[in-house]
Amino acid sequence: MKFLLTVIVLVSFQGCAVVAVADLAVTTAATVAKAGVKTVGAAVDLVTPDKKSENEKSKDKAKEK
């Protein structure tokens, strides 16, 4: 009886370990993807020029005067 109980407990612990490893892998992949998207977004912001419409430019000039 003790042997059966021990086997059941050990098998359940192995199941928890598998879930923990899978969760770690998914979390790591999500974090890497999120960082990659932020990096690409920052690079695009640096490369692309800021454009203002003619209407916004005229408003800015009016505020300066």
C-alpha cells in the first residue's frame, strides 16, 4: 500500500514539473517576442521622420507670434 501511494505521489510531482517547464518556456518566448516588437517599433520611430500637416504647421507659427 505504501509503495502504491509513493508511486502516485511521485507521478503527480512529475506532472507538476512538466507543467512548470512548459509554463517557463511559454513565458520566456512571450517575453522575447514582446522585447523584439518594442525594439523594432523604436527603430522605426527613429528612422521615420515626423510629419505635420500644413494646418498644424500654421497653428504652430501662429502660437509663436
